Amino acid sequence: MAEYTSDSNEALCLSLVRSKEDADLLEGSERNIIAEFNPRFTYPIFGEEEKIYGYEDLEIQLKFASGSLQQYLRINYSSKLSGAGSKVADDVEGTLYKFIPADYLKNEEEFQKRVDKDATSFKPLGKKIYSYARPAEGGAKDKGKGKGKAAAEKGFAKVSEDDEDAVVYEVYWANWETPGFREYHRRMQLFVLLYIEGGSYIQEDEDKWEFVVLFEKRRRRDEARTPVYHFVGYSSLYSFYCWPDKVRLRLSQFVITGPYQSQGHGAALYKAIYEYTLARDGIAELTVEDPSEAFEDLRDKCDLRMLFRHREFMTEAYGLSEDLAMDGAEVPAAIARPPAGKGKLGPPTDKEWAERWRKKLKIAGRQFHRIVEMLVLRSLPADDAKLMRAYRLQEILSQLDKEERVEKLEETFVSVRDDYRRILGLVE
């Protein structure tokens, strides 16, 4: 009966639907935004094996209005098992019903009318905390630029948010007290299950949750240049008491929807969260809950880029002139080849200096020490045996018993050093 067993990751087809007027604004690869896409995981919904039994040629269409996230569900198949006992087909709609708001639509014409209505009536909820702009594909400032991941890594053409070719991305902060946000969160939280391994829904009765949500804002070509908002992704954060009078903010969930991945939006959302954290006096530091390897890479790159652009930190770290020139490059030319062993970074790193900066920058201890070690490593000439001996991975070695240290020293050093060089290579 293999023909009646479906892979739930393949059967579930998602799409972020725009009105025809808004869809027609998209050119070239931008049209991928409105194409169907599949989730990465479905086991939280359909079970560990990610299989659905009882249907041939099963297709589950779950569509979202691109801004309001109003949902539409349609289940298609060529044939379905019927009968009693173990041969009964799985209840697909009944299973999904447990995970999505009950107001989903099943009439496609009614759904499209809702999409058209919401396109101009929906506005992001909460307080705007960050924004950035990209040139629209096909616009004058987009000429000659790469697309997708390569462009995200190398950067996009500079464009003003007021430019007629600009696509603006805005980040909004909200919590449970934000009017209407609780209902909106119930629509967007499904993406946590579909894209975060081990992801689960959070408890709405816990009042310490706060959220940052990323939207694309694209203006129509009408006389009023009407702005229309489209959901891109979001992150949830939870605050914990931090002695004596502050809180520690923990980044718990972080998701960018499929059509917007590998375009630099994850890095932009993380930057928005970090800068908002830095601006809030009551927060001691930003931590991350159980990050995946991919998210660790993203955080490392973002933190390194932030420090590369921090004049005061770099001046002290590498012992450079106080009038250090910060050009427009991601890694300013003045620190492209920093002198080794001249500044506070050492090696060895001045611990009091490092801790002072860690607190000022509100970066969690383990993460800050990782970044510091990468910055030390990039300045070390491979042929300077004295400096290389001084370069230590103390926080890693401190986790080993004394008897293990000698045996593990070389293995640990080489492994972590190579990973640091890999991450540095992603930035420089």
C-alpha cells in the first residue's frame, strides 16, 4: 500500500499569497516569494516518521495572506482509502486543526477577497524599532547585482528608504499587551514547528515573552504610493532576572520563512534584536537558547561584523591609532591586517579589559570569548611560534579534567582553530 503513504514534508505546500496588484510588482527571482514552498519539518504535526497514510497523490495546500497571515486550507488527492479498522485514512484536516487558528478559510474565492482586503488594511502591530532597504529587482540601483545567497553575503547596492526603487524592511517589537498581537501570533507560530528542529508552541499565560517581527514593505505604483506589508519572519524572546537589578534577555525562537531565506534577512533581524537590546538600559545581556549550528554561524558573523565596525573597541583591541579610519568596507582596511600582540587582545587577552567590554556590549560570556578568540587568531602570523604558544583556548580547556588536558590540548586547539578560521572566512 505504498501508493497510499505520503511524505508529509512533500505533501504540505505552503504559500504567501499577495493580491494580483502586489504580485505584479515582483520581477525576476522576486517572484519566488509567492511560489509554493515546502516546510523543513512536519514531525510535530504528523509524527516522527513524517508520513500520512490513506491517500494517493496527496497535496495539502496551506496558504497565508502575505501580511495578515489569514489562512486557507485545501486538501487534494486522487483516491482515499475507506473502511473500518487500521485501514482508515489519517484525518489530515483534523490533525492540522489542532495547530492553526480555527478561523481558516476553505473557499478559495473568499480567501482571495480577504487577501485583497487585507493588503491595504493590514499594518504591523507594535513599535517599529529598525529598518533597512534593498533595491527592487529590475530597479536602476539593482543593475549588475547578484541575487540570492551570494548577494546577501556581499551586500546590496545602497538605496534610500525613500527611493522609488526601494523595498523597505521594517522590524516591529510587540508583547502580549500589544492590541491584536496575541491573535496574530497564533497565525505565525506555525512556522516555528515547520522550520525549527525541536520547535514548539510557547505558553500564552507567561507574560515575560516579547517578540520582534520582520516585514517587507513595498509601495504600489498608484498615485498614493500605497504601502503594503508582507510577513518575512520573527523571533521570540524571554526575560530572566539578572542580579542585582536587570534582566537577561534570551532569544528563544528565530525563523525566516522559506522564500526569504539565504538573502541576508536573518542577519538583519538578529542585528535589529541586538541593537534594540543594546539601547535598553534594563537589559544586562542577550543570550540564545540552544542555538543550531546554522544560527551559531549567523550570530558569529553578525557579532564579528559589529566589532569590526566599532572604532573604540578595535583601537584598544589591536593597539591601533585613535584616529582609526572606518571606511565603508565590511572589514575596514585599517584592520584588515592588524598587528599581532600589540593591543589588549594579546595574546594573552587582558581579562579585565575583555570583561568590561563584554558587559558594555551585552554579549553573553561564552559567545564573547569565542569572538575574542577569533579576533586574536586573525592577527596571528602562522610563523610566530611565541605568539602561537601564547594563544590559548582557556574556556574550552577549563571544561576538561586536569588529566585530560595534555591529551586533549592539541586535538581541541586544532579543531576549534579551524572552525574559527572557517567563520572568519565567511566574514572577510
